Amino acid sequence: RKEVEQDPGPFNVPEGATVAFNCTYSNSASQSFFWYRQDCRKEPKLLMSVYSSGNEDGRFTAQLNRASQYISLLIRDSKLSDSATYLCVVNRIKAAGNKLTFGGGTRVLVKP
Amino acid sequence: GAVVSQHPSWVICKSGTSVKIECRSLDFQATTMFWYRQFPKQSLMLMATSNEGSKATYEQGVEKDKFLINHASLTLSTLTVTSAHPEDSSFYICSARGAGTSLTNEQFFGPGTRLTVL
């Protein structure tokens, strides 16, 4: 089983609609959680950290459920520019030092 | 701030040759740099972690003699793919983590290097 799992999609979203998707992680020792965005043939870029109480950044809302070991991302009022692959990332601080584990990504396509 | 560059951005080489990829932190000192590989339609897979002045720590299944990592300074790490073969064709991405408190936890990613081995 992969340590971080995501629905690969694609999620086809009409412009202006809301889309939400989850990510599950297998290691209960995971300590930090992030959503990254990756455009085609580009490096991943940090979208937002995910906090235990849930957090919002503009049209983006992230939630963490430690009991069920999943995090979610919700995008409201989708824009065409939101089309990208969203990577769920988990950080487990170890003696080797703070490595990130990436999920396979969820592809979102926002269409007019 | 917190900019990471990679060079080259893309490279095409013949099978059997070696390719060196540079990763630089431009405006901060990176105590730790990470090297990832991403195959098409797959996620980033960590290859190795390198700390300045010490040997890199490789992930399981990554051949240290094939992927040579050097982190000689706080702003530069290099990955050399030795005797490259077509199956090494991939998108190689580095990231860097800073030494200062405000930069300690976040990793900053380079723009990646696309390697094609013919």
C-alpha cells in the first residue's frame, strides 16, 4: 500500500463550480501535511499547509482528519487557471531529516 | 526570496554517457538538499537526501554508484547520472531546505531538469 494515496482523476469541473477531493495517508506518525500544485512539466509549488483545525486561503479550504487519516482540499468558484495536478504531501520528521512523501496527484481540469 | 535554480533545464544524451545536474540555492544557505525523480504521470519519488559536507543518504532501491550526489557547499548540490540509459529518462527535481529558522521546515523546489537518454 502506498504511504500517500490520491484519486488520480481527472476531475472535470465547470468554471465557477466547487470541487473537492481527498488524500489518505497510512502512517499515523505523520506530522505535517501540505497541498502542492504542479503544472504540466513544472516543479511542484506549495499551495497551502494543512492544519488540524482546518484552514482557508481564499477559494481554497483544507481539512485534516487525523482519526481517519485523510486530508481534503476544496476549491470554490473554480477558475480556468486552477487546472493543474494537486499533490498531497506528508511530512514525517525522522532522524534522517524531515522528508516529504508525495501522493500521486489528483488532476483537475476546469472547463469554460 | 528562497529561490532554487537547476541547470540544465533539459538535456538529451546518448546511452552510456554521464550527465551532471546542478541545484543551487540562490538567496539562502541550504543545509539539506533533496533529489527527486518523476516519471510521466507518476508522483515525485525521493531519491536521496544530501547534507552539506557529508555523504548523501539514498532511498531504498536507488543505486548510489549510479546516481552520484555531491553537496560541497551550502548553495550547491550536484547529481551525476553515470552511464545513463533510456530507462533513466525522467524529470529530476531538487529541493532545498534552509538553515535559518524561518526556512527550516519548508522545502523550496528547483524548476526541474528533463533528461532524455537516447
